[in-house]
Amino acid sequence: MASIKGNNNIVYIWDATAYKPIACLTSNDLTSTVSILESTTKCTPGVVTKTPGTFSYTIGVEGEFIDTTSAGGDDTKSSWDALFDLQQSLTLVEWKIDTDVTVVGSPKYYGTGYLTDLALTAGSGDELTTFSGTIGGTGAVVQVDPNA
């Protein structure tokens, strides 16, 4: 079994015509949880019964900020500026995660969500401006491209 390099795992945002990679990522993650409902009854005293509740997920991204929206910017990618526009307009975004862009048949995941958190961090001197963000998922995570 081959390991998958982090550099090959990319998050994309659908722009109504194509999936644009979020750039320039330094890390990304998909975190999922299932809430657990606990109950006890008089029929089985002292026994806690657990059942699954709701499934939820978030996608976290971190990267170096590049210009993707102004004249001369790299409009083939989405960076903080494009994500900020989507967040301010409360746009439901369609996302894609390609787990290994170097392999044609690699697992790919798709879903929708809202940009719930977005931060732009500008250092001083020669430090690069960076950003981080979170997509709060809504609905299911699927492995079939809804835009195919």
C-alpha cells in the first residue's frame, strides 16, 4: 500500500464552470464527527445505551495568500480574496477534495458548505501573508461529482 503525500491532496471550490484549487495551500484537513445520544431507562437501570445522532464535518485550509481576483491576479485559483467574497455573500460553496492529484483514479470527495471562519494574517518584513479558513459542511459527503 502506497502512502499519499500531503502535497498531492488538494481542496477545490466550484465556481459554476470548474473546480478551482484553493491556493496556495500549506495544509488542509477534513474532520468528521457523529454525535452520540445517551439514554438510561428504568427497564435497564444502570445501563447506558448509546445511539448515533447526527453526522457533521468541517474542512480546514491554511495557505499563503496570493491575488486571485484583481486585474493580473491568478484567476485559475481561489485564495483568501476569493474566499472572502464568498463568505461575505453567504454563498453556499461546492467543494472537492482530490486525495492524490498525481493518480487519475484516486478517491475524490465532494460536498457543500459555508465559509464559517476566515483569517488573514500579515506579518512584518519578509514574512509572507497567510490565511486560514473553515468550511462548515452541510449535507452529505459523496464520492460522485455532482457537476459531472
